[in-house]
Amino acid sequence: MTGLEQDISTFWTLLFDIITDAEQRLAAHMAHHNLTPPQFFVLKTLVNHEGHCPIGQIAREHHLSRATMTGLVQRLESAGLVSRRRNLEDGRSVSVELTPDGQQRFEAVRDDVFDQLQALLGMVNDSERQALMFFLSRYLELVNQLSPGPAAPDTSLQDGQHGGG
């Protein structure tokens, strides 16, 4: 096996270990706030769209059918986290709006994640942290050069900023 082949194998293993760990940790934060991952990502999408977005657009952004998204939105609406409003100009279109409770729930999960990231990144010195940020950014840059698309969506929780508490 060449050096590049060995690096590919090691990278593959590390990448999947990181993804699996991140998914499990994020799901635990969401569950602590009584959200499923798909529900959280709907709230995140609404935050990214300034609190409102057509249901069809949310479905497209998450590669889900409109029927699946309708069920997700109904559960969020029952929990008081979103509301639905029919578009007055196009009666077939439904807009989903983030409620104040939905905004608070999103921020609570985001704050938990940011607290954990602060603890994690606080364990390394400035130069290690800078190197980590550089290589993660470089990875995304290279992936997007190869194939723009799947790696292109916003990976920040909200504009890369922590809202406080």
C-alpha cells in the first residue's frame, strides 16, 4: 500500500468516526430539548431564512418529500415551535414561521453545542486551534472544488456565532 493509499484509509476511518461522534452528540443535545434531528434542522432552516420559509423550499433543502415535511411541520406546530400560514397570493403555498418558543428551543440546542465546542477547543492551544480551523476549512474548499453541491450547505449553526445564553 502506498503512502497516499494508507492516508486515504486513515482519513476514511477518521472522517466516519468524527461524523458518527458528532451525530450522536448532536442528537443527544436535541433529545435533551425534546427535538428529533429532522425537527431541529427544520428550526435551523427557518432561522437561516429569517424565521419563515415556504414548506416546499424546506422540503427541497432537506431532500425530503413535501408529505414528509408536512408531517414534521405538523409535529413542530403541535409543540408550539412553528406556525403555518397559507400564502395569500398563491393559495397552494404554505409558509412555515418560527414562533418565539421555536427560536428559544433552537437557541438552547445551539448554546449547548457551543458550550461543548468551547470546552473542546479550550483543550488545545491557539496554534493547534488555528491549524484545526485551517485544515477543516481547506478540506471543505477542496471538496467543493471537486464537486460543488453536497458539501456546500451552511455548516454553521447560525452564521458561525454563538448567541450567548
